Amino acid sequence: MSSRRPNEVTRPLACTLEEIYNGCTKKLKVTRRVLGQAGAVSTSEKVLQVDVKPGWKAGTKIRFQKEGDDMGHGAQDIVFVLEEKPHPLFKRDGDDLKVDMTLTLEEALCGFKKPVQLLSGKTIQVSNTSVVKPGQISRMAGYGMRVSRQPNGYGALVITYKIQFPTSLTPSQKEKIHEALTQ
């Protein structure tokens, strides 16, 4: 059995969806151990810069050759693996962004207009004048994640509608709804 260390070491590179959407620069301090000729181990610190490109996907690997530990068998490569931090509103699905939108029963039946703030910071209005069913999905092309290999490419914003039903109705409300739906 060989005591050789692997010739690469991997580290997570956690980024928010906003950082991945817009692209960002991450500076990461690494400590490198080097085995000297006399058998003594010395350490040194270095800052590595990772330029995250807009639209990169989780699992993207960024390699820094020979920047890791050197314990006498050659310096290791350091490989950072992109991880997406959970977002409070959006969930990434490839180049698409998924979001749930809650509507009142009135909005679902009569129409609505609601703002959605995108990862770019821009706010768009989502509207519908027809009846929306629970679980119905709308796709808005061009409002999803940036596509890393296409500078002007964007995925879709995929909206799943959740309908909030009232917990109770008065007899008068029931009568009015019944009248409206049976005409």
C-alpha cells in the first residue's frame, strides 16, 4: 500500500444564485504545507482568485495546478467545486429558475398582476386575466439563469401557482359564489 497522497485536493466553492447569475470574483486563502529537504514541514499562505463566470452550474470545477501541499511526491492541484447556496425564492433547474407564486382564490378566478424581483435586481410584472388552476405552470422565456456559453442567452422563469383557499365562508358568501358560478 502506497503512502502517496492524492495529486489533487477538492474544496467547495459556495456561491449564491445572484453571484452565479451575475458572475463574481472569489478570493480564497489557502495554506500550503511543503516538506523540506531536512524533513521539516513549512507552511505558507496564498490567496487564489476564482472568477466565477455568469451562468456556471453547480459541479463546475476550477483547477489550480501545483498550488496544494507538497509532501515530497510533487505538489497537489487544488480543485474548487462550485456549489449553489439555497435561495429563499428561486430554485435552479438547468438554465431555468423555478418559483412558486401564491394566489388568493379571487386572484386565481378573476386575474392578478404581481411583481417578481429577478436575480438581476430588475422587477417584472406577472399577470393573468384567465382562470388559474392549482399547480398550473407558466413559462416566461428569457427571465431565467444566464447561459454560461451564450453571452446573451437566458433560461426561462417557471412559475408554479399555489392557490390559497379561504378557511371558511359565511352563508352569504356561499350564496353569492353559487349565484356567480351557476349563471
